[in-house]
Amino acid sequence: MPCLSALDRVLNISDLQALAHRRVPAFALAYLEGGADDQHSLAWNRNVFDNWRFLPDTLVGAAQPELTTPLLGNPSALPLIVAPTGFNGMLRHQADILIARAAHAAGIPFTLSTVSSASIEDIAQHAPGGRFWFQLYVLRDRGITRDLLARAQAAGCETLVVTTDCAHFGNRESERRFFRAPMKLTLPAMLNVACHPAWTLDVIGGSRGVPGFGNLAPYLSPEARKSGRGAAFIASELDPTLSWDDLAALRAQWPGKLVVKGILHTADARRAQALGADAIVLTNHGGRQLDGAISPMETLADIADACGEALEIYIDGGFRRGTDVAKALALGARAVMLGRPLLYGVAAAGQPGVAKALDILRSELTRTLGLLGVPRVGELTRAHLRAA
Ligand SMILES: Cc1cc2nc3c(=O)[nH]c(=O)nc-3n(C[C@H](O)[C@H](O)[C@H](O)COP(=O)(O)O)c2cc1C
């Protein structure tokens, strides 16, 4: 019998996470895993799913449940979307492109972050043919913001995802401890890097150096680009005065679909809807921004009731099992955005690792629907849940 590879032995997202932890040095793992302050939001995002238990129907003959879901006017093969995550090049060379290709192969939308390692144009060129969404951090320099929108449109991005919960940087201490100065690792962190030769060769080996910020490179001086000062540029450019007027202006500027990412409050969901948003993402940024925030799962049913069917509701934060996804769909979400699960995949094994994460969630969701006696994802309702 042929030997199983490490990826073949992965049974769930937690196994994939363990594989990623073996390959990636500690400072980069802290960036990937970290939450803000005491990491209460981060932990609560995982524990919140225990608030609901399933109530299955029986003897209903749901043979092969249907997972296809309409998202913003087009079918998605799964009720899943790749969440925007910045600086993925720190986990694997060309990680953004590998994730985008895996998302396209799985038939789900891919969202590129403003602070991605690959540029908008890189994705259009090297991962063509799928649903390509662009996430915008509104920068103080509105000229750059306008230019980013023009580039996204020219590259064929169908959807703009505006992130609203990052006007101030979250305090991720677990990550900061690895640095003695901006972009300068402590000695123990450097020694730890030396213990990860495969990562070192792949990510910073040869002439590669520290991964940059593909979208922002044109706005940085050549010197800032080389010295890894992109992060300082971003910190100085995030606009803490961001307001609903800015969102209205973006709605007027962007001709495609508009998604507002960063909503937890029912009143804000209604306001985004009134301003012409096509969808919203309920999120606490994966526990990385405001510590002690509610989990989006706690507010999902109220927001779904308040906004009705006309507004698509996406949700993220802590989704690691098909059962988690099913609970969100039953409470009124149209789809779930995935952050870390796909980053574990790309860090562990590149594009096949991302495909593995999506395969796991597909088969877990299929099994969950089968066991609940639900033939189609769209037919999950609150009747399938009971508050624990
Ligand atoms: C390493 C990392 C980088 C992220 N970068 C961004 C980003 O650039 N833009 C953004 O809107 N959200 C960003 N997020 C938040 C994700 O889009 C998403 O809200 C979150 O990861 C969902 O939680 P999960 O990781 O538990 O799935 C990032 C999250 C992580 C883990």
C-alpha cells in the first residue's frame, strides 16, 4: 500500500492547522493566529457555536444534498467565500495566487485584500477565470483609493468589499513580542526562523527577501518598497475618520456589487442596506480588532430579521466545521467567509492544501445536511436549531 502523505492524513481543519504549525516559524504563526489584547473575541468566535444544537428531521430521504448557493446574482458551488487576508506571502510564496486558483477550482468567490502580497493585476494574470472580489481599506489619500478602485475594475473584479472595522489597528501583542523594532525580529525569533529551512527557502530564499504589498507598491518609494516599510505606510494611511459619507461616496463611485464588511449592529446593517449595499459581512475581523466584541453569530438572527431577503448576509469568525457553517445558514446567513482555515491550507501545502480545506468543509456540510434531512442548503431554517 502506498504511503499516505501528511496531507492525505489530514481529517479536519484542526489537523491542517497542526501541519501549518510545523512548517511556519513562530513569528509568522503569531501573525496568522493572533487576536487582539487578551484574545477574548478570538476564543469566543469558536465557543459560540455551542449556543445552538441541531434538531434533525428523520426519514426524509435527502440522498445528495445540494450545496450550490446564489451569491450576488451568480451561483457559487458552496455557500463559502474566501475572506480577504493581508500579507499571505509571509506564509508561502505566491500564497494569494494559490488560494485564488483553489477557490476558482472549487467554484467559490475569492477576495483579495488591499494589503495582499500579490497585486490585483497578478491575480487577474495568474489566477484567471474565477469570481474575483477586491477588499478595500479606504486610505487617507483618496487619490490612491480611487486608483485602487480603477485598477480593480480594469482587472475585472465584480465585487468591492469595503472593510469598516479597521480604522484603528488592533493590538495584537502575541505578534508584537517577536519584534524588537518595526520589521526587525528579536534574536530568539531569528533562531526560530533558522529551524524552518523549508519555509525560509520558499518565502524569503534566493533574491526574494521579505514579501511586499503588491497593490501598494506603485505608491511607495523604491527605497520603502525594498526595506519592507510598506507596513508603516499602511499604518499611517488607514483613515480613522472613515464615515457613512465615505461609504455613500464609494457606492456612487463603484459600478459593481458592493459588500460592507465589519457590521455587528442591526442599525448599521439597516444603514448599509439603505445606502445601497448588496451584501454585508457580520464579523469581528477574526478577533483581531476589538477585544471583548460579540461574536457575529450572536447578532445574525436579529440582523437577518431586520434586513429581510433583499440583503445578502455573510458571516465569518471561527468557522472550522461544516456543522458551524450549517448553524450560520440556519440562522439566516447566505454564506460564510473563511480566513484562517484556508491560510492553514496554503501554509501547510500550497494550492492542494487550500483545496483540502475546502474539500473537508464541503464533505462535512454535505454530511450535516444529510443527517439533518435537508435536501438543499437554502432549506436550512431556524427550525433545525434549538438554543442550548
Ligand atoms: C492573517 C489575517 C489577515 C487578515 N487580513 C485582513 C485584511 O487584509 N482585510 C480584511 O478585511 N480582513 C482581514 N482579516 C480578517 C478576515 O477577512 C476574516 O474576517 C477573519 O479571518 C475571519 O475569521 P477566521 O480567520 O476565524 O475565519 C485577516 C485575518 C487574518 C487571520
